[in-house]
Amino acid sequence: MPTVKIERIVSCSSEDSNYPAANLLSCDSKTWKCKNAGEKQASVVLQLEREAVITSVDVGNENSAFIEVLVGRSSTPDLGFEVLLVASSFMSPMEARSGSNPNRVRMFTSDKLSKPEAEQKWDRVKVVCTQPFNKHVQYGLAFITFHSVTTEDKPAALSNKLGRFLVKDDNDELNSISAGSLFARRKDVETQPLRGAAAIREASSPASLARHKPVQKAKPLKLKEEVSQKNGTQKARGENSERHNSKAKKTEEPVVKKPRPLGKPFGRLLEGVTLVISGYQNPHRANLRTMALEMGARYKSDWDSSCTHLVCAFPNTPKFQQVWGKGHIVCKDWVENCHSKRRRLPWRRFALDKRDQNKPESEDEIPELVQDVPDPPCQQDTGGLSGDDDDDGRPQSGSDTEDEIERVRAVNPYDEDTDVDSDGELPATANLPLPQLHDFFDGKCFHLHEELSAVVRSKLKRYIIAFRGSLVDQLNGEHVDFVISNKKVCVK
């Protein structure tokens, strides 16, 4: 697509002596910047070499947050300028304050330009730059390029139009009529399908029914001859035996069930998901990242080719435009619902773009896989009513027989050896010395108020004595450094 050359600079609001607006005419790497940092806006008016229909614009940024392109004509300067490209974002507030990505390049095709102005011819362009987020930098343009379509690219379309009417192309072969030519071409013309009542009449006609009636082939009758061993007679089996065999085969076919989606452990619900979070501040951002990592997802601070999901707070942001069409853009509810319901839900239910919400779901729900713990076997109490023996031949504990009573009497509980030598079972830390405690309360006297509970008083006594402190039970003129109580107590 040919470019439209910039002929000269008509005017500009301001320019730096080292970076004048004339740099936009050359193809080198020099840029145009405003004179002073913090200017409200900077604009430059360009004169093109000819009038042309601008089909696309390529813009190289130089620290500008927003850039707007307007068009006009040198023949009618009093009419002013019309908007060709609305103010477009080149730097986010965070990028403008930190100074990152100051030279972003964006290419705007015809679908991004205003339609009434994109279809007309212009020879003068005004570019307006603003930077409201950073008042300490000079801003402007690195370069700007305009593309157009020449009239030589589509001569056939212009020649086939007569005002608002299309002129049919001349074709001698079609227009020439000779004897028998129409009948010769009747098979080449496809008949249009009938609609409405005509189609119903055509379908119900006898000729149509005979043409579409399926032809049934007669099946030969199979006879099976069996010779009886007793009387030698022959038995004919016809169509009835075949039907019986076919029914038996149908019943033997197993029923194929649709496989149910298998679950995954909670720590692998979001396996294969690499997400980026945009638009959320801490601590909410940290909570979302923690929930996603607990379910097996991976987190990255910025988007790259390995990322799959973008958790975004607002639509139509620079990060939203960067990821749209490359990954799945969802809101925070997707991560929170997956974590609370303990299952991986389809992302289209939580899509941030309405165009994705109207599409059918492309994945199934994946529940959490919970491993079943077998219950312990229940032991039924026979209550002494059953006289059956166990597998080892011994009678059950509930049997009330004379042999069982004698066996219990024969066992002397005092014969058991209770003197167990456990010297060899002492832990390895039994011979270690006690730790050395500090003397934090050395020389300090404490009094515990009577309103304290017995448990609290016991713990406080252990701590005070362990750290070399002393206790006084009554306040009878003795010197006390500290009184411990649940309330403020005035001690004279």
C-alpha cells in the first residue's frame, strides 16, 4: 500500500531546538518534542504532497499518553479540521509515571478510523499529543506515516459504474443468440428450488413419490437343514429362526456409557493455567494469586506467549487490548468461585468480554478428586445368644457356657508381670542438662491481685520464680515493684 509523503510543516504549538518538528519530514531516528515539560498539549500541522484517501496510519510515540489525528483541506482552511482518529492511548498512567515504554508504535487500519472522514480526500493533517500523567518530561512524536490507495488499484470497479447503477459486462458468447442455442444451454442452467405451496405440490405429486420411493431388495430365504439322529427327518428353519438370532445378538451387545469427566486433586485443578493479574491492588491481588497457586496454576507478572489466562478488573484497558485474541480474559470471580466450590469451572461463564460470554462453553467442569477412606468393619454384638465358634475354633466372648466360665476363673490377673524394666527405653534427651534461664526479674517484687483466676495465678507464679523474681501475698507496707491485675488498680 503506497504512502503519502509529507511535503512541509505548516505550524506547531512549540518545539525543542534539539528536536524540531522538521524531523518528521526525514526518515532518520530523530523525533519532535515540545519545548517545555508539563505543557497541556502539543500539536503540529502537516501538509501532504497531494489530496488522498487515508486508509491507515502508523504512529510512533515519544512519551505521549494520548495522540489524536485530525484532517482538513488547504483549499478551505476556514472549515477547520475533522477527527480521523480519536484520541488513542499509548501509555498507561503507571507507565507514564515510571517512564517505561515511551516509544510504543501502533498501526491503525481503516476499521479503526472514522468512516465519514476515512472515505474522503484530504491534504492537511493535524496531530495533537497530550501527557496528563507526568509533568516532568517533554513529549511529542517519533514518526507518523500515512497510507493511501491509488486509483490504478481498482480500475474495473470505476468503469463498471454509471452513477449509482452497475453496468453489466459485455459478453458476446452469452448475448449471441443462434438457432438452437437456448435449448443447448438449458441443461447448464441450474433450476432454482421451489418454495412454499409450489414445493408442497411438487413433493406430493405421483411422479415425485415414484422418483423418491426407496427400492427394497427381496432377501432370499435361508433354509437350514438338520438331519435328526433318531428318525432321519429334515426340519426347515426359515425366517423365524433368523429373527430369533438377531434379537439374541442385540441383547448381548453391551451398553456403552458416556465417560464421566474425571476429577483432579485440589492442588491440580488449574493445572496447565498460567495467569496474569491486572487492575487489582494489594491485598486483593495477593489473595487472588495465593488462591490460584493453591489450585496448581502458575503466575507471571507480565504477559508473554506462555500465558493462558488474564484476570482483569476493567475492559478496554491497554492490558486488555494486548491480550484480546491471544488468551482467555476473565474476572476475579473465576478464581474465587473455583476456590470456594473446589472445582474448575468453564472460563466463558466469567469472561470479561461480552462477545466471549455468548459463545458456547469449550470445556467441562472438573470436580475435586476426593479419595474415599474405607470405613472400619462393624463388629456386631451377639449378646450371648449365639453359640457359634469363631474361625480359630475358640468360643465367642458372649457365650455363657460352663467351659467359658472355667477358663475365666483359671486366669489369675495377679500373675502378670507388672515390673517392667524401662531403663533401656529412655529417650536420648534424658541425660541432657536443663537450659539456663535468664534473670529478667532479679531484684523485682510482684504482687498478684486476688481477682485473678487460679489457673492464671499458677502460671504467673511459675514465670516470676523461674526468672529470679519474688512474690508478696499481702500488701502490708512491703515494697512492691509491680501489681498484676486484670484492671487498673490504684496502689498507695
